[in-house]
Amino acid sequence: MNRLWITATFRSGYKQERAAPEKVLGGVREGIRQLRSSPIPESLGEKKKDGLSETRSFRINLENRILYGVRRVEGVTVVALLRVCDHPAVYQVADLTMAEAEFFTQVGATVLAQTTESERWLSDKEAEQRARRQRSLEQLSMYR
């Protein structure tokens, strides 16, 4: 299982996607699952060019993408979730932001340490979503 490194840009986009239809949010969750579990996560996305050359774009659907990067650190595959956005927004910033570029320049031990916090954040968000769904189902059952 790959480790995840999640940027603030991705977190912000993920919060915006939560307001999107469940189909889109489900696609984001599925994309994260595939990137986390693939032995070669580079194979799941299209390689970007120019200022984004170290990144790949995972297609969620026709409109939405996850921009990500991959590093191998001390025998561990780390997938950086850089952005979740619509397809044109992948190209709005020609280069990576400094926070996104940090993933490719930081010392390996620092990257591994940050994956723990990133995975905790993602786990918390998934738990919040499950709780919201459960409350919605309970409310629906009250009206039946």
C-alpha cells in the first residue's frame, strides 16, 4: 500500500468537491483508493508537460482530475495528491506552487513524516462523510 502526501491545495479542492454530486465525490474517493493501492501509480495517469512535468493527471470523469506526483523514498512509494479540480484548472497554473513542489525537493524522511498526518486527515474526512451519510439515512427513515 502506497503512502499519501496531501497538499493544502488538494484539501481545499476536496472540500469544494464535497459540495459536488456524490458521483463526482465517489470518483475522487475511488481515484485515491486506486492511487494508494497500485504497485505502479504512475501508470494510472497521463504525464503532464512543461512546468508540471513531474506530475500526472488521474481522470475521475470527463470534467474532473486529480493532479498527483510519485516518489520512492527509502523503499516506500509515496503518492502526492497535489490538486483535485476540473480539467481546465489543471493547466491554469503553469508551474507547481511552492507547497506542491516541496514534495519533489524535501528530504525523504520529511516526506515520510508528513504522510502520517496526511493519511490521518484523509481518514478523518472519510469518517465525517460516513457519519453524514448515516445521519441522512436516519432522517429519511424517520419520514417513511
